[in-house]
Amino acid sequence: MRPTRAALLIAATALTPALLFTAPAFATDASPATTSVTSTTPVTTTPATACPAVPSDAGTPVDEMTEDELRAAIQDILADENAGKGVLREANEALGGTVDAMRAFLETGCRTAQAEDDTVSVVRILNVATQNGDKRVIQEANDLLDARTPEALRTFLETGYALAQAEDDSVAIVRILGVATKNGDKRVIREVNETLDANTPEALSYFRWTGYRLAQAEDDSVYIVRMLTDPNISDAMYDAIQAVLDDGSPEALRQFRTVGQYEIDG
């Protein structure tokens, strides 16, 4: 039983009638979900350096650190390859300043700078999610940017974003399943079901942004080859089919199946 999938399918069907159309020749072919062609792969977040705990991880409170210990703590932050621009800027300024400046950076300045970097990351996520129509990510990103709470920004980047993106990926994949079922696209149907059975963020993301394109290309190729069996096929259509099969790219196959075949005279 797949109650979650059934609920998603009902919702997706209600939301996406505009994605479907009836093709005028050879088959009734619902238009594809647009994920693999027109959307932008979501941002992969590597959150900027987490500022050291206060008191420090070494067990010495920041206000009791020596100058050398303060410098070492800041240099550890600078050494992190995931440190954001704001953190790097403020850390370097602190190193060039007084002992009090270094202490202030570790106690408060680092977190303020990190919140700046995290905000930039969330804005980037929001821009991509808007392009893709990923409603859950959009909602959560907007909520975070309204609140601007450092702790909430960090939690979203570390865990919340992956969960929200997985939810949007699930909805997109169920839509793909609905269209593939109408079109009888066997490879897509099989891979969607396997992906939904796995139901991990990694599996959902892989199928939406990589696997779907390849599975759809296989089904498109089968569909186009079958067109050659039409006894009334025109010379122009035959030549166009041969050309697209010679090309063989997922994009060329998709364009021919959904658009190009209907532009061939005769």
C-alpha cells in the first residue's frame, strides 16, 4: 500500500491539468512534466563555517583566552573551506585588530557574519526554487527571510532545506508519474515507482534532476521508432525520424516527440 503516494497523486492531478494536451497524430501523448528540461537543479548547500561555541570547544572561555589562543581560534575558522564571505571578511579584520577585537569576533561577530552568509545562501535557494515552482522551499525560505533568526537560518541550511526540497521533489515526481501513465512510458513509470519506494531525499533528487531525463529519453526513443511502422508515413517524416534518431540526445528526442513531429509537412 502507498497511501502517501496516492494522496500526492490526487493533489498533483488536481494541480496540473494545464500540463496535459492531446497530440494530433500517432498517439495521444500528454505533455511531459517540465522538470528535466526547463528547471534549474536546486542549490547544493554546504553551510558556512559554524562559529565556535562559547565557551570554546577547547574548554577555555573566550574572555579567558590568551592572544595566541584567540588568533588560533580565528585561524581555524579561516581554514574552513566552507567559510562564507562575511565570516572571512570579519575574521580577517579581527586578526588585524586588537585583542579586544578578536575576542568580540569570537563572542558575537562571527555569528553575526555567519547569519549574513546564511541569508545569502537562503536567497540563492529561494531564487532557484522560484524558477522551479518548488512551493514548500519557497514558503520556508520566505518565512526565514522574514524572521532573519540566525539559529533558524542555520537549521534550515543544515537540515530543513533538504527535507523541504524532498517534499517538492516528491510532488514533481508524482506529476511525472501521472503524465507517464497517460503516455504509457514504461521506463519512466518503473523508475518513478522505484524512486517513490526508496523515498529518500537523495533518490528523489537524483531521479528528478538526472534519472528522469534519461528514462524519458528511452521511452521517447521507443515511441519514435514505432512511428516508422506507420504504413502511410511520408518521406519527410521518415527522414526527420532518422535524423532525430541519429542525433539521439534526450533533448532532441523530447523536442521531436512533443513538438517537432507535428511540424513536418505531409
